[in-house]
Amino acid sequence: MKGPIISGAVILAGVFIFLKFLLPLFTAPLPASLIYLYLALALSGIMIYGTMSAPSLEAMMGPVYRFLSGQGQSGMGHMARLAVLVMFPLLVGWQTYSSLAPSDLPPAENRTIHPAPPGEFVGLSNPYPKTPENIMMGKGLYAAYCSPCHGANFDGKGTAAPGFNPPPADFTDPGTIAQLQEAYLFWRIKKGGVGLPVEGMPWKSAMPRWEEELPEEFIWKIIMGEYDGAHQSPRTWEEEE
Amino acid sequence: MLNGLGSLRTISIIGLFGVLGFSSAFASEPPASEEPGSVSVRMYQLEGSLPVDDPNSSQWDSVPGSEFNLAPQVHWPPRIQEVTVKSVKAKGVHNGQELAILVEYDDPTEDAGDAAALEFMVGDKPAHFAHGQEMLQVEGGPVNIWFWKKESGQAVDMSAKGFKTLETQPRQDVQGKGVWQNGTWKVVFSRLLKTEDEQDVQIEPGEWKSVAFAIWDGAIVDGLVKEKGGQKAVSTWWYIRAEPSADNSIFGWVILGLALAAAFELVIVRKLRKGQSV
């Protein structure tokens, strides 16, 4: 009599384990909302299967009805029923509280770290050759204008860095400039924090709008110096194709 | 049936204790210790008058604070590479009408040029933390700045929306009082939670607002003021909130939820028992 319920529970558990733990071994992890959706679909299938005929309905729901009615129960069965009857209202009460209680936490920030640049910056390439002289000049400019925040070692640990939120980018981290094209850095250096789009909110970036102080030549050479000093290479169109 | 009713009586009693447990666990008592790695200033609700004129009032001792790192202002010229004040502590209180924010920081010398400021976003539009300067891709909003200076001994209510737009408001709503002692400045800013000035930040209890800090060390070094104007220690945006009063109506809804769930159970159990006995 308990077969369909246990089978249904095993199927649901199997689906959950597959989606949550096995699938990520082969592809990107699924978001929790999608896992819940698949579980709901699996549960719907189990319910449809279990209620297709009167015998299957009795096989699936009969034990539940007898458990809840409590007739003929004693000992552990009686205690289990009591626990279920107590827990259900408490769960409803907790859910009611959770949905009504005001949040005590500050608003979540969904800042996009690398928002898309304006179209005019897409596809630009560094017009200056990567000669030792240009790289050296770029490093010198970096030391003068960028290192107080981004650090003499290109690691985001400049003398001013501890006060910033978000912290200055660590260029030695493979997740920063190595993921970006030179054109992207050119946009961020040229326009600074005020060049960020809506996705960059809240606008906390202290990055100066260097176009007001530095010629474009300096900016391109600073980019060269950054990549060389951080031992990273810019992402290129060739890699993306 | 009696068995079912007995169970529901038990449910009701346990539910009642549950509600009482909720009530005591979530009463709005401030936590006892300071928050490490703060992201917000919480203005706790006090009864009666606030310590608006006394930065050393014992009332502040009962309120937990927050601490925020400061950085040299490097966003626009004139920049500064090194600042005296590396972090600032903040505490806040309100009484439903008025608010007071205590700003505390280490500064080895008391100088006429010493100053402190709080900055808030105003209205619904987000603003850049640097004086609400113009964003290039989207229009931002203005900021409200409360600026206190040792020299004047007062706080000034100011507004800005971009560089070179900082101005003293025609209507002044902010008060300030600072005390320097043993290398520490304590400055209290106070104001009504809500004002009739549209240039002001309006504080609604329970609502998060954005706040930033700025500190100037006015010490004279080689005949020049060390930090003034754009040369200052700054923070970017953090959060601030006047803590709301405890809303006990929630517990009424919780009791209603419990009662409905218990009634639902009663109906189901009765129905099942009748069905089996027929």
C-alpha cells in the first residue's frame, strides 16, 4: 500500500540529486528556481500517474487518509500523526511571519561589474605598437596616475585602496583585464566612474574621468603598461571567433 | 472526533507559545556590539529627547555603531594622496520626529579648518557619490550635504548636483555640534526626520537611504592647510536607516494563519473520519 508514495518520493529525490549534484559535473549549475520548476513538473507527473484510476488513487492516497484520520493508530503512529498535525499550523504561522516581517538587511546590490561599453568604443584597437619604449612610458604614466589606487604591483593594493568600496581592480587577477579587450579598458579609463551605465549602479566607482586630464595617447600606453606589468594579455577578437 | 479535537487543542497551545516566542525573539532591541565590516548606519529609536547638543552624552553609549574606511579624494583634481583620517565611526538615533548622527574619528590636532560632512542622495534618482556629478549615460539625482566646520562651530545644509554646483541652501534645517578631546573628534549632526525642503533628504523610518562621509584635517603644514576643498578623506555610498517601530500587527496575522491552518486540519480530519465510518 505504501509503494506509490515511497516510489514517488524516490523519484523526486532522484530528480533533485541529478539536477543539483550530477548535472553540474557536465555543465553549468542550474539556478534554484529552475530546479524547483523541474521538481514541480516531476511531482505533477507523479500525481497524474497516481490518480489515473480508482485503484491507483487508493494505493497512493489511502495510506495518507488513514494516517490523518488516526483511526486504529497507537504508539509511534499516534505520535507521528500528532507531530504532523502540530507542525502544519506552525509552518503556516512561520510562513506568514516570514512573508510579512520587514527585511532588516540593506538593499541587495546587483551591480554589473563589467557592463557593456557604448558602441563607439566597441572594436577599437590600440593604435600604438607594443614597443619596449611605449610599454615603459605606459608603466611610468601608470605609476604617476594609477598606482595610488591600483597598486605599484598592479594588484589593486595601492595606498589609497583600503578606503574604496568597491576596491580598485586587481589587474593580476585573471578575472579582470585578462577577460577584457583593450578597447574596454580605453572606455573605462577615458570616461571613469561617471561613464557607467544604469547597470553599473550604485555609482560608487571613484575612477576619474581621465579624458579631461590625459591625452588618448597616454591612455593607450597606460593600457599597454598595465597588461605588461600584470603579466596578462588582452582578450582579442581572434580568441572569440 | 475527540481525538481530533484534543490534537487541535494541543496545536493551539503550541501555536500560542510559538507566537509569543516570535514576539520576544524579534523585539527591536539593539544588538550589544559594534558591527564589523559595516555596510550601514542604523538610527535606533529612543524615547524622549535626543543627545543633539552633547557628543559625549551617555545616551550614545547604549547605541551600537558602525565603522567605515575612508580614502583620499582622488576622483577629481585637486587630488590628495594621503589623508589623516583613515576611518570614521558613526552612530544614529531618532525619536520618531528628530534624528541625530554621531560621527567620531581620530585626528591628533584640533584645528580651525577641521571639518566633517555627511552626504545623502535626495529623491528617487540615484546620484554619483562625488557631489552627485553628472553621469554620461543616464541622468542622476542631486545630493544633500550636511557640512560642519570647527571654525564656525555650526553645520550647514547644502545641495549639489555635479561639480561646482555646491551651494548653501536658502533654508537651513541641520544643526551640528563638535567636541575634540584627546585626539578624537566627536561631531553630532541633528535634524527633523522630515522637512518641507525638497532639497533635503527625507528620512522615513524603515526606509534605506544612501549616505557617504567626508573628513578634512585642517592642520597647518608648512604654512598651508593640509586638507581643504576637494582635498579630503571620503567614503563612497553606504546605507543608513531610521529603525522602524516594532509592528505587532504582524503577530495578529500569524495567529490568524495558525487558526486557519488548525481549522483546515479539523475539517479534513472530521471529513476523513466520517468517510471511513460510513
